[in-house]
Amino acid sequence: MSSPAPSGGRLSGCQAVVTGASSGIGRAMAIAFAREGADVLLGYKSNAAGAEQTAEAIRAAGRRATLLAADLSKADDVGRLVSQAFESLGRIDVWVNNAGADILTGAGAARTDAEKLDAALGIDLRGTILCCWQVAPRLKAQGQGVILNLSWDHVLTGAPGRPAEIYAAAKGGVLAFSKSLARSVAPEVRVNVLAPGWIATAFAEGLPGRSRERIADATPLARWGTPEDVARAAVFLACEDSRFLTGATLLVNGGTVM
């Protein structure tokens, strides 16, 4: 990944892929990348309307947006996504594995514990690993590239409850895997982890007001995070400003876990 031109953004001229980009943190990262000068390929599973809204924001920023649907719990879909992404962009500088199973809201919350576990392990962990195994060798062959994987800050401390147990199993695996991958693909490819904490996404909207207040009160920076907070950290890890970081985990959580 070349250094940006002085008049451009920090990702000027870059080609990026963000999975799970149809809403929430994925959408915020994709838009932030575009505003910093990157063309972005958006991976999504089923929310085509949401992905198109993300694409419209990217185009409004003057960058190119490409959309590809894929179910990352399926190895064939992973292979197709990676192949088509490289065919479409020609070169990829930054690949963000953000896609994750929703086990907290809507139909996802109604699943059995076993079904939730299968979903989280299948998409958050297995999907991330399969993407990395296909993307990393291509980036290494290019001679440079960045992979960002999404974990969770509470994998470092634990949290009570069955959903937390499930989420920690999947996201803890992502963090541990990423450290080994970083060693495998260095020095050409940098692999880092973003570990958000309490972020105001769809899950937060479904919580009672008092619960949201308690979480904010327990956070040293006294508020919930926003998807844009995570996106700013992602831009830092994707650009040349972090060129001497690999195997690192950046906690984006207002100090809840330190």
C-alpha cells in the first residue's frame, strides 16, 4: 500500500474490501475508507437494500463502490467472494473481516443456544479464518497488504450470560487466530484486530433506557461508542500511520476494558 498523496486522504488510491458492510460498524468503516480516498467493495449476506445505501454514501464521497453478496459460513461463497473481489478490483490493499452472525436481535435472538453457537462459530470465526486463508496469500504475493479482523473487548475479561459465552468463544478465536496469522504472513502483510466494546448499533436500540444509562455510567469516557468511533480506528490500522503494527489488538470501548 503506497503512501497517500499530500492532497489526498490517508487511504488515497487504495482498494478495500469490507464484509458485513450493509449496516452498523461495517457500513461506518466502508464510508470512512471512502472519505479517506479508497474505493470499496462491500460484502453482504442478504441486506441488499442496506448495502446499496452504503454504496450510495461511498459514491457521494467520490469513490467507487462494488457490491457482492456472499454467505461467509459457506466455503464456496468465501471462495467466490475472494475471487470476484480480486477480479473486480485488480489489487486489494485492505481486507476487513467484519461480517458476523446476529444472535441478539430479531430472528437471531429467537434461535436456540445451539443454533446461536453454530451461527457465531460459522460466520464470525470460521468465515473470518476462511477469508484470511484465501486473502493472505494473495496479499503476500502482491508484496503488501493489510488484514483487519473484528473481535470483542470482553474476550479479555469475560462477561456473564449465555450470549456472552457464545460471542466470546467466536470472537476470542478470532483474536487468537489473528496473532498466529500475523506471524505467518509477515513482513509483507500486516494483520491487526479491532475489538469494539459497547457500540450503539441495533442491539443498543433494543435495550431499556436505564440499561443504556448504566453501561454509559460504567464506561470511563461516560458514553456509548458509535460505529464511527470504530471506523476511525479502522482507518488508522489500514493506513501507513500504523505501518509498524502487526498482531496488535486495538480496544475501541471508552476504557471499559483496559
